[in-house]
Amino acid sequence: RSWNASVILKSGTTYTETTIVLDSQNSGGISIGSSFDTAILIPNIYETTHSRSDLTKFPYEYGFSSDTTSPSIATVLSASDVSSDQGHIIELSWTASLDDTTGGSINSYDILRSTSAGTGFTLAGSVTPNASAAYTTNNTVPLNKTNYYYKIRARDKWYNYETAGEIEFGPVVAIDDLPPGPPINVNAVDTFKDEGGSIDVTWNISADDGKGANDVLQYTIFRSTDTTVPFQTTGIANAGKIIFYDTPVINGTDYYYYVRAEDGNPNYSYSDTTGPAQAKDDFTPPPTDFKAVGIDDRIELSWINPTVPDFVNIFIIRKNESPHPTKRTDGLDIHAGTDSTWSDKNNIVVGQSYYYSAISYDTAGNESDVDDGTRAQAAITLKAFNYPNPTFSGQTTIRYQLENTSGVEAVLYIFDIAGELVLKIENVVFSVNNIQPVTGTPVYDYSWDGKNGRGDQVASGIYIFIIEAKDNLSKKDRTGKIAVIK
């Protein structure tokens, strides 16, 4: 004869029911009455469905039974949040089932949990019984600030349990009341290279910022000028940040700081106090738009002064060779003042390139840094004349010399004695048709045929020519007279 048997397989806290066929040959020596055609097996050592041959492996006490009587219910007495944790543990206690005695039928207490009252309960864990009056367990799955409802189900080894009269307890909320680790190594120093009014506060992040409990929300920075009086909030930094720029502060005043790590529940932890720290003015901005243009026997300098209130003056430093000066002692100190233009006529030599730097000073004695915006160079010179002069044929050669032709644009203008433009030639230096270099010298000739811009011969008279040469650093021009006699 054979029977259908329901097998309850237990794997951890998960139960699976399946059906197998039994007969007297694999009963494991257990006497089975002919009136039973179902049985409940609880083979704790298995996790999957088994064949008939596996039944011989079942321990005797997990054999077949006709016991369908459920043990008496257990009642939840309390469910409460565990203090000083991060909100993931709820502590449960309940009365024992009346069948939980020595030799009694209780196999385990199953903990059922839901986030909704009256529905959706699932197995959260099991507790092995003993003969004491009450039990306590920690349910480590709950989420912080979530409502939970609980039932306790007493079950015997044949998987019998009673649902009638079960008592539901809740809601109970898991609360994070454990502060995150404090920030450490807090330090406060003057902000480097500024005009004062700022202090850098730095720290090492909490052990729970991005790791550990990973629940740091932000850092609050507190400040005081005296450790004996209450500190005030001066700023907030997001989680993961390690620096806060405290501004405005008063230069030369002592400031003390501490930093608080917060998880938003809110739980706090505090760093040690650091200080004193003082802000100081250790920077002044440089002048801007500094330019040098060589014109005839001088070099015209121009710049824009800083607009800070503690500006004192500008120093112009000059060198006769590259590189540019980097500080006042790195060249000739040729000018000081609060003006924004100046003409350098100090021993200027035609053909010599000069390298300038502009440096500003403030009331604290700070000297500005030299950068690309505070360097300038006068780079070209120009000489020009014409021959023959006077010219009787109307033709003459205008000769000019450039010490530096790289990047230079030259323009030729010819005016009559009344100042009317007669002729303008663009890009004289680089015009192939108009330039004939004189062999071995950086001299260029331009032959004027005595014609105006319309191609007509000019009349006898005095004409003025201007050669203007410039690059991105400086500009030079030379003027001469041409006498035309016909």
C-alpha cells in the first residue's frame, strides 16, 4: 500500500511544502496505521524535494504522525526600539505557550512581521523555545523610521500552529538614536594669499561618512572668539566635505572652532575645539592691462591700478634683458606712484629692447605677484630716410631699418604740405613687390614713383612721409620730407 505525504522542507527560515509517495518499504521502521494516508515530515537536514529512497535518512522523531493538535498561542507582550543603535533593531518579548514545558510539543516560535496592520505578515525569524516564562529576541532587519507590526506563532514539530486568537502588536518604530562618529583632527588657519577676512577650517570626516553606518548628512561648523562663551553656528558643509571657508572674519582677531557631525535624525557628535586662528592680509592684487609701447626716444607705459581699498602705489621695474623682473630687487626701480601712465625716458637707447614688470603694494606691505598681465616689452625700433632728395624725376627711395621684423606690420603714409593724404601702402614690410632687402643688412627699400593713390603724378612741392611699424608689444614711427622738383 502507498500513501501521499506532504513534506515540509525547512531551509533557514523558509518553508517549502511538496508531496511525495510513501509505502511500507521505506517507512524507516515507523509503524503507520492503515487509517492514515497523509503525514507531515520536517526534515531539517534537507533543503530540496527528496525521492522515496531519501526517506530512510529521516531521524525517527521526524517520522509520521497523526498529531493535528496545535499548541496554545503565545501572546506578544511588547515590541520596542533598541536604544543606542542606528535604527535597525526592534526588541520583542512575549508570553510562552502553555505547551512550552519540559517535554512539551513546542518546536519553535515563529516571528511574523508586516509594515501594515492586519495584513502582509511574513516570517522574519524563529526562536527555539525553553521552559522560561518569556523570551527576548533582536529582529535586525527593520528600517529606520518605519512602522512594524508583529505576531508570535507557537509551532510544534509537526508544523501545527494556532491562528485563532493570535494577537497583533504594533505599530513599533525602529529609531536611529546612535550618533555618528565625530569629525577628528579639526584645524583652523588663515586663508593663504588673500586680503584677510577668511579662515580655513579643515577636518577628517566621520567614521560613518561614506563608510561605517554611512549616515552622516552634514557637518555644522561652530565659532567663537572666546572659549568661555557659547559658540555660534558659522556654516554648514555637506557630507564628504573636509574644508569650510569661514568669512567674513575680522583680521587679527582670535577665533576658536569645533565641528559637529549630524545624521539628520537628528543625532550629533562633536569634535574637539581648535584655535585660536587669526585672519590676516597677506595678498594684494596686481595691476592689470600693463602695456609698453616704444615711441621715438621713449617708452610709453600704461596700466590699470587695483581697486582694493588698501592700495598704496605701483612700482615699475625695468631690465635690459630677458626675462622680466619678478620682484622689486630684480631690476631697476624706475617709477613709483598711483598714476596709471608713465613715459620711460631713463637712458633709453634706440634699438634696445626693455623688459618691464608692474608691482602693486598695499598698506599691509604686501607685494603683488608678477604674471603675464603685469609684464610688458618694448621690442622694436625704426629708422627711415629717403634718397635722392630732392628728386627731379619724381622718383625716390624710402629706406627704413627694423631691428625686429617678426610679427611686425609696417604702413607707409605720404601727405602733401597741406596734410592731405596722397598715398597709403599697407603691410610694407611683407609686400613682396614693394620690399627689396639690402644684402647683409636688416634694411628695406621702398621705391616711390611719385604717383598718388589714383596713379597720377604729383606736382612739385614738399611731401611728408611717415613709416609706422608696430607689433603686439610696441609701435614706432619715423617721419621724413621729400622735395619734388620738376
